[in-house]
Amino acid sequence: MNSKNILIINYVFPPYPGIGGRRWAKFAKYLYRYGHNVYVIAAQNPYSNVSTFINDIAEIPKENFYYLPPLYPKIIFSPLKNFIDKLQYQFWYRVLPLFTDGNYYDRSMFWKNQLQKKIVKLIEEKKIDTIIVSGPPFHYAYYTLQLKDIYPNIKFIVDYRDEWTFNGVHGIDSIGERRKQKEIEKEKYVCEKADVVISCASLILEYLNKKYKLKNYFLLSHAYDKDDFNFSFDKKSLSNDKIIITLFGNIEGDQSLFFENLNKFLNVLQNQNKELYQKIFFNFYLLSPNKYLSIIKPHKDKYIVKYNLSSEKLFEEIIESHFILVLLSKRSKDYFTTKFPELFYMKKPLLLWSEKGIIGEFVKKHKIGIHLTKENFNELFLYALSHLEEFQYTNFPIEEWDYEYRTKELEKLL
């Protein structure tokens, strides 16, 4: 297709750390590779650590990135280490509501003037024909869409990575009904002004379309990036002497019930099936120490724990795994998070623990693992360990979860 001049607006973007920068860092890279002129407005990084996705934007000229001051007190989202931190937090917690009629946990609440000024400047200088704004946070999507009437010939695309006004995320349920109604009004304005609304989650789009009757909407799921994998997951033969189960990343939500069930299951194996108990091992590759591991401490010889592995090192370790353990919070049971496409690419059978939802049905439908619940835990866990050959991703459309494939879908919207 003809080259487009695309402006991506994403508050959390490399080098700003966090998973919120992954999606559009990847899309920016591939759009640039496909010949489009890509420009980015993002927040300056206020932290000492740097995004793990910084290499994804290395191909794009540095002068194409425009980083604006965050203008939001980072203490609100930082651990409180001392008395001074607590004082600062209490100060801002009381002051921030005075500056907005909506959600004062929105990090972009002070961005209106500098953002709109920068957008207008880039439209004129770079001949921008497409603007993509992705949230959360969401106030800056509202500020961006206020320019739609001034530039009706520019295509404005809004991307929802999370919910804005429903499902209780990002503090929305703690700000009071009056402020929440203001956020709903802003969301309605954005959805009515946008040329296209996209999201990584079908449930978000269904909700928005039902509530606001969207003009045009599209599901653009998360994807895996083949650039992250410089080795094959098919050639490595697995050990027959061990059954290795790997859990990696954050442990979200209250997962005490899973570890309690796992401890009971290991107790049963230890007493009734010693041969299998000797074979099973767990690798926990976590981002930080976790309290739940103390629940399975009686079986501490059956697992190892490592923290903050690089993506390359993590994937190399996963090659040795027979199963990937996935623990979903109540909210995540219906969402394909950024982790899932990478799991699909690795073709590793999944041991999924979650409530009934879209993800559980997907895993069962495609026969790529088992869905563990409290009621079937021991039975299905044992079945999986004994029937590894059944979960081989046969006829699974892995290529559709590739960032190259997803970017070509995105191009159709431009």
C-alpha cells in the first residue's frame, strides 16, 4: 500500500518501562519496516530502569520520537520506602482531585496543552494523515480526539489495551460516581469522534459497541515477534527423565488457592505415586519474590526460583519445559494477554488455572493444554502429566498470531 505518515501516541513507550510499551513499540517497528513514516509522542521516562522493549525501536530514526514531560507525580505509582515518601503520597493524593473532574489516577491528566500543541506541530510539519492513540491512560485520548473537528481528513484511530470505564481497573471504582460519570462522558466523546476503535480484547469492543454504537471497530490482538526468538523450539528433544513445568512473569491476583491445591496434589503424588513425584519439577521464573511459594515449601526440592531473567535467557530456559503453567486472575480469564501469543509460538502445552471464560474454552477447543479448576485439579493435572503427546498444536493457526500478520491487518485500517 502507499506509504502513510503515521503518528502514534502512547504514554508508556520505550524507554519508559512497563508492558504498556510493548504493543506499539512492536507495531511501530513493523510499520516502519513496511515503508511507512512513523512518528511517536510518548512520556519521558521518570524512572532509573529502562523498558525491556527498547531494542524494538532501534531501527526508527531517533528524531522521529517526541518525549513530553510526564507532568504527573510518580510517587503515586511508586513503592513508599520512607516517611518522606508517605508524606509526598498523601499530599498528592489530596491535591490531584482538585485538578480534574474525572479520574485523578490518570497519568496523562495534565497533558492537554503540551500534547495538542505537539500534535498540531507534527501534523503541519510531517503531513500526518493517520493518528493512532493508545490507552491506558485515557485522558490523552480525549485530548487527542478534540482535534478531530479541526482535522477532519486525518484518520483518528483509538486503541484500547485495557478497559476505560468498566471492570474496575485503573482506580475507576474508587473515585466516586460523579467523577466516573465524567469519565464515561469522555469515553463517549472519544468513541463518537474516532474513525476506528480497535482493541486487543473482544470483550472490550463488544462493550463499547453496545454502549456507544461504534462507527467502525476492529479486533487487533496481541502477537508474538519472531525477532525475539533466534532459535527453534521444535528441534530440542525433551528429557524423558523429568517433567518440567515452568511458570514465568508476574503472578497476578490472589493465587493462594492454586498453590494450596498444588501442595495437596504433590502430597498425593508423594504418597501414592512416588515414581511420578520423582520426575516432576517446577521452574519459577518470576519478576520479584512471591509469598505464594511458601505454601509449597514442604516440596522445596521440587522447584527452583530465578528472578528477572532477560527475554532471551527466559526463552532458552523454556525450551527445556514440558508444560507452561498459566495463572489468570478473575479479570484475565477472558483476555489474551501479551504472554499468550509467545506461548503459542513456542508450542508448549498449557496448564491453565482460571475461572471459566474465553481463555479456558480456547485452550480446550484447540487441544493445546488443560484447564484446571478447584473441582478437577488432581484429575486433570495427573491426566496432563500422562498424556503430553495429546497437546501438540496440530492445525493451530500460529502464523495468525505473528506481529507481521497483525501489522498487515492494521495496514488495512489505515
